[in-house]
Amino acid sequence: MPTIVVDVMPKSELLDPQGKAVSGAFARTGVTAFSDVRIGKRFELTVDGEVTDAVLAEARRVAEEVLSNSVIEDVVAVSVSGAEAAE
Amino acid sequence: MTVRIGVVTFPGSLDDRDAQRAVRIAGAEPVALWHGAHDLGGVDAVILPGGFSYGDYLRSGAIAALSPIMTEVKDAAAKGMPILGICNGFQMLVEAHLLPGGLIRNDHQHFVRRDQKLTVTNADTAWTRDFSAGQEIIIPLKNAEGGYVASEETLDRIEGEGLVAFRYTGVNPNGSLRDIAGLTNPAGNVVGLMPHPEHATEPGFGPDTAAAMRSGVDGLPFFTSAIAAVARAAA
């Protein structure tokens, strides 16, 4: 069954306290390769049937209006995964 | 005329009963409302209480903002009904776009609980007219996701329009931009804040004051203001 994946990230200009906490843990455990960590959300929307343009448009709409809050977050990707993805 | 103030209970609301009690102490009749009903029960004002509605899943207040009753709350807000969002209720109001901005995890990443000093910056709203502008009050604060954020442009606009209703004073407990603790809409009927005025309405159960332990009742004017606003609108 195809799945539409929505990725949401906190806005880059805002503090990401969760990411900051992970950065702190890296520093404490000697991980030095990464200067910053930011934590976002991945949503998997299961589609019964074909991913039509209308379904994809609906996914984009809920991504903007429900799954994210444009004041604090950005929708960075809406993509189709799974075998029956529409061309 | 007895003013009737509704308090909406959502799955995960914690302070709905406290808000009802505060309404009663202030001299109005509390009316329990249910998130799943498209019905405000004919109340004169509405309080969205604190808690962790829907476990704060997705974003704090986000799923509650899509509840059936929020359709009626938005309609009533547009018609000028006094609406107060406390803590999780404030988060619902921003998620419902009734107030601007957003609330994120506290900058220090911890839950915070303290008796918080606030400055009343707008004393011309339905919920603040019994204060005076610039008045300092002590209201209990308890949250993990109370960091107020908005774009610089939005912050400039809301400050310019006088929409900042309360500012954290002395200590900024959560990293809120420009020390913003609470907001009003331009009409002054919709007010939201992170601190909990309902926890400072009854001597013996409020924050400590210089006079006596737990004697703080600085939250009471929120409710008396709304009662007066309703009475004035009806007159």
C-alpha cells in the first residue's frame, strides 16, 4: 500500500530545545563530528488505493494546515513511498 | 443577572474544575462544557482550561483546536464573547489562529512551576479591566511548552497594536520572546496566557504574599473583569 511521507522541521531561525539537548549529549560523550542537531517529525500517511494528484494535494493541504504549524515549523517534504506510487 | 461562564473539558484537561471554582468564587455561575459537543450551552463567556489535551500529541493544543466545540468558540469569539485560554487553552487559541504566534518547549527544556511575577501591559480587555496598566501581579505558572515565539515582524506588529496583555517580570521562565506571557486579540475579548489565574483566586490556596502564606488572589480580577464585561454588554 502506498504511503505518503511528510517531513516537518522546526523553523531554522527558532531555538530547537530538543535538538539542543541531543547536541549537549554529543558533547558530553565525545561526539565531535556534528556541530548541531535539529529534530523534526516524519508522518506516514497510508493511502488505500492509488496516490492520485488529488490525494497528493490533500496530503499537502493537511501537511500545511494540520501536521505543521507555520508559525513554528516548515513542511520540508511531501513524498510518495511504496510500490503503487502514481507516475 | 447571573453571568454564566463555560469551562470546556477536553480529554486530558487538568484544571477545568479549578477554573469552574474560580468562576464561582468570582461571583458567576460555572457551566461545564464538553469538547465533543457543538454547543456552548448559552453561556456568556468561555474558558479553555489548562492541562495536556490529547496528551499534547502533534503539538500542544493542536488536536484540541480541531475539536467540535472549537467551531462554536471561534464563532463566539468573532461575535465578541469573552474567551480566556489558560496555559493549554492559550496553546489552543494560537493553534486555532485566534491569537498570533506559537508556543514551543521551554528553552531550558524543563517543566517549570513557580509563582511568577507578571506585568499587566494591557488593562483594556474583557479579562483585564479590573487591573490597571503596569500593575504587577503574582500568578502561578506551570508548563513545559510555554516558550512564546513569533516572527520579528509579528512581534513588532503585536507590540505596536498593544496586543501584549502580560509580560514576565523579574524572571523570564521559559525563553518567551520579548518576555511575552499573554496576548489579547485586537477586539480585547480573546485573551490567552501561560500562567494560571484560576490558581490564585482563594485565600489559603494561592501563591505566597508578603502578608501571608498562600494568600495571593491576583487571579481574581481576570474573572471579575469578564463578569463586568458581560454585564456591560447586556446593559
